[in-house]
Amino acid sequence: MSWEKIVRKVTPYVPGEQPKDKNIIKLNTNECPYPPAPGVRKLLDNIKYEDMRLYPDPEASVLVDALSDYYNVPKDQIFVGVGSDDVLSMAYLTFFNSDKPLLFPDITYSFYDVWAELYKVPYKKIPLNDDFKINFEDYYEENQPNGGVIIANPNAPVGISEPVSELEKLIQHNRNSVVIIDEAYIDFGGESALPLIEKYENVLVVQTFSKSRAMAGMRIGYAFGSKKLIKYMQDAKFSFNSYTMNRPSLELGVAAIEDDKYFKDTCAKIVATRERVKKELSGLGFTFPDSKANFIFAKHERVSGEELFLALKEKGIYVRHWSADRIADYLRITIGTDEEMDKLIAFLKEYLA
Amino acid sequence: MSWEKIVRKVTPYVPGEQPKDKNIIKLNTNECPYPPAPGVRKLLDNIKYEDMRLYPDPEASVLVDALSDYYNVPKDQIFVGVGSDDVLSMAYLTFFNSDKPLLFPDITYSFYDVWAELYKVPYKKIPLNDDFKINFEDYYEENQPNGGVIIANPNAPVGISEPVSELEKLIQHNRNSVVIIDEAYIDFGGESALPLIEKYENVLVVQTFSKSRAMAGMRIGYAFGSKKLIKYMQDAKFSFNSYTMNRPSLELGVAAIEDDKYFKDTCAKIVATRERVKKELSGLGFTFPDSKANFIFAKHERVSGEELFLALKEKGIYVRHWSADRIADYLRITIGTDEEMDKLIAFLKEYLA
């Protein structure tokens, strides 16, 4: 029927599998292996059931206030959404409306081109170098006029963290379009670009509760930017859905922020496990970029990525694998608990022997 | 700076006020005056805190299954989202990509033109007749080729419910674009168009948990349509954000559906209060269309809508008022508890005397 002719037809992003079997060692979607802060548990008992009949606060004030206090950023420079995917999606819709291309690395979060396709934003992928690092000069506007830039730092799925000084130079060369720094993995050893929002009004720094704050199941993301930038995003968001964050997400989000010691301890534990696993993987013949994220992007000297991915899956250990040319030999392995990683290493040892 | 030139600039929808003062009688956003089903309270105690570190099921299976059972609609004909606003917003993005105008009434849910502006969808408002009823023939495609139709039934803010036979005729005359029936208020006495999805593959029927199921604070909306229609929406949704519904919303949504007796009793109580309040308002000199929703759209014979709105607000009773020409003399009054409505009536009696 002809109604189909005007449908927006897209090929969606495919997230990592979410198996229902609890026995699976799940190292495939970069979740935190530890539970959220204990305050979250406590607050769950106190959620006011009677208030659920009422709409949530459309301004998400309690959560914005908590983020404002924690990061020392004024409230009108903070945007919150249903996970950082929602925040990034709204940023695309708001800022990338040029006929010039949006720029991002050829190897990065694979949602970046999906959003561009959804909103019909022209885009250009810039190859990472052979070490999977970003060639920053390729993004300088004098070389190729552009309609925006999005950089994940640390970059996914490679895990490399780039210095903020390089990001700042990129921004200085891109004052005519919005530059997004996606910091989903920043809390595991990277350097945040947050201070740059004070100097450059076209910079958006995006973070999430899904990784370091162990709240993927609650869908909470946030962004920092100039007052002007955030106001434009709010206008688009309030033209999309007045109430995106439900009551529990607002309240539990606050509880997660309040326990800073737990947050820092959790990140430190994951970093310690990551560094230990790096050594073990090296010993087994793997190579990998130096990850500052909660995952390792590793390639074995002999065995293909696909073979290892399937062997691990067979054993009930899920990691992530892509078939794209440059990365087909790699596995992205989320850092789990020490016990989970021991099982992974033990299996690999046996399999590779 | 020139980055602003390519920003999508929009004027957002303004939702009704969400006052923090608990003493206010809140009859301004059509929430349910009763709490959600008791099963929701019980389930809150059992939400697995440890699982919050994990992403929710992107397919929202438990909720889709529950809706499928309750409405007897196959799972692949159901779409769920963050309130019906999210569902409608995704439907606009997916289906309304024509250079012909989207059609909807001049007086209806005021988000319809906001979404059109956001996505740059051309649109045309068709006047309701003098009794605030829809002139269905104005929407027949032979009269004006169109890029889609959206009708709220019962229509907001007037409350009138149109017969499904009229909606079906409209659909028969509009096979070349998607027709959305927004049934946010259907459970208070209207006739659902749900059976039409079996006969017409271009029809989307949208409902919500925010009104009759007393879950506005949880943000749950859903839609029914042909398998083909729903697949297109899913593709767009999975290109926007893989995980829109968080863990509590999925679980608590199921609990709300399971208690059908509570649901029906709640709707019946609201309908009984509405019918009583109609009589009281008539006695005080108000006129109103015959509402089949959980609100009454009423105009007083002497006193202006704005004056009454402000007087009620001063007294701590919030209702909704718009300044648009045709409806400036009307108040939209949500049906609260009997006690709340008694306070409203008592105040109006005194004020109008």
C-alpha cells in the first residue's frame, strides 16, 4: 500500500545480547559487575507508591540538583535523559542540521551512524590510525568544512583515552558547529573534557549512569554544556516528550550520586581488575590498545576473533565481536568481577593450549 | 557564533504545572486521583536491586506479553514507549514524511503541532464544528490529499467521544497514509478503535498507563497496529535508543495490568464522579460538551475562563486554561476524588454567588 512510501526506513542499531539465563558470564555490554550504591537499595523501600499516579517533575530537578552539586556545574548547564543514548539522540536532532557532514572515527560507538541515518544527517567516517588512535588534524575544519563532530573518549570499542589538550585543539578548530565528547567510560581512568564547557559554548560533554554507577537498568544519562547549548536541547526535548524520566529513575539516580565513596571504590576495583587481566591476556598471546575503559579490546596472535567469540559463547561466557574488516579479529571483553575474569582466563588458557 | 545557525529551533509544548505543594487540589493534568493497583505496591518491594546494574530487556517482553494477553493482540502488533507522548513522537518520526500536510483538529491535544514543528512535518488544522465535534468528511483524502491524520478519541480537551463507525469511514478514505487514533482517555466511556487494526494495516491505536491505570509517574504508553506498521516503528525506535523503558517501568506495568478488577473499579468510580459533577456544574450555570474522558471542559454563562482559572488557583485548586480564541472561556477540569470535587463545587458556589 502506498502509505509505506513515506515511511522513514532505517536499519537499527543492534545492542549486545541480553540473555535471560543468569548463569551466563555476561561480559558483552560493558555493564558494571557490582550492584548500585547501597543507598539505592534503601531508597527503593521508600519510593512513594501513592505518588506514582502523578507525572514526574518534567524538569527532573532533584537529579539535576544532585548532578549540579557533584560536578559543580550550574543547573542550567545540565541536560538529563533516558540513558546517554537518549541524550545523544536528542543532541543529534537539535544540533546536526547542516548539509555538511558530521565527522566521527571509522571505529567508534556504532550508534553514531545509526542516528545520522535516522535523522538524515550527512556524515563522514575518519579512519583511526593503525594503532586505533584518533588523527585529530583530520577533524580540523579548515581541511574539511563540517556540520559537527562526535568523539567518544575513551573511544569504544578500542578503549583508548585521548588527552583533553588534543580535544581542546579540535574544538578550537571547530567553532562553527557543535562538538560532542561522549564520555560514557570516563570514570575508569580517562581525563574529562568537562572544564572545556566554560571556555567553548559549542561543546557538549555526555556521561552516563550505565557503566561506572551500575545503573544501566535505570536508564540515566546526562550532559553538560553552555547555557545556550543546553537551552536548545531542552527546547527540542520538551517538543519530543515532556516527561522522559520516570519517578524511580529520578529518585534512585540521586541516591547513586550521594554515595561518592562507593562510586570511587567501585571504579577503583574495576580498574585494578582490568590491569590484572591485561597482564594475563598478554601472557596468553593477546595484544590490545591500552584501555582506560571498563573493557579490553583484544586480539589473539593465532586464533581469530570469531572463533574465540563462538568458543566463549559455547562455554556460557558472552563477549562482543564485530565482523567489520579492521576489527574482525578483536573481542571486546567487559571487565567483570575478579571471579568472572578468572573463569574467562582459565577457559582461554585451556582453549589456547 | 555560527554553530547556532544550524540548530533546530522549536517552541516546546508546555505541560500543566506540577506543583510541589501537596496541599494543592490538582485537577490540571488529568491524572488519576486514586493510586495504582495494590499489586504495584507489592512489586516495588520485590524489585531486584542487584539487577539494576544490567540493561533492561530492549524488547520489553514482560510488558508486551502482558498487554498481548490482556488485549488479545499478537506481540508483534504491539509497541511500547515512555508514555504515549514517546509513542506518538516515534510514530510522527516514522510515518509522517510526506510533503502533503498531516491533518488534525484545530482544537485537540496541543502536542500535535509541536511534534509537526519538531520534525518539520507540514500540517493543517481542521476546525471542529461549533459543538466541538469533528467534521469527518473534511479529512477524506479525495477532498485534500494528505500526509497523515491524527485524531484523539475522546478528543482533548473537549472530552467528546466519536463513534468508531465514523473513524472507520475516515480510515477507508485514507488508505495512503497512516491514521493515528490517540486513545489516552478511552477507558472512561469511549469506544476503542482497536478492532480496526485487523482490517486496516495503516491504523495505529495509541493508549497510556498515565490516566486510567494511575501510572503517570512511571511513563508507560503503548500502541497497536498491523505487524508491518509496528515493525517500521520498532526500527525507528531501535535507531533512537535501544533501551527506553527502565526495569521498574516494565515490572510495575505488568503488575498494573494484572489487577483487572481494580482497573475497572477505578474507571467506574471516576465515571460516577464525572456524571455527578456534570449535574452540579450545570446547576451552577456551566455548559460543557458531554465528556467521556476523565475531565470536563466547561464554560460559565457569566464569568470568563481566565477569571475562574485564577480564582481557583488562588484558592489552591489547579485546573487547566488556554488562551486560544475558541476555547478561552473554558476550563478543563480533571475528575478528582469525590472529596476534591466537593471542594471545587463548594468554592465555585461561593465565588459565583
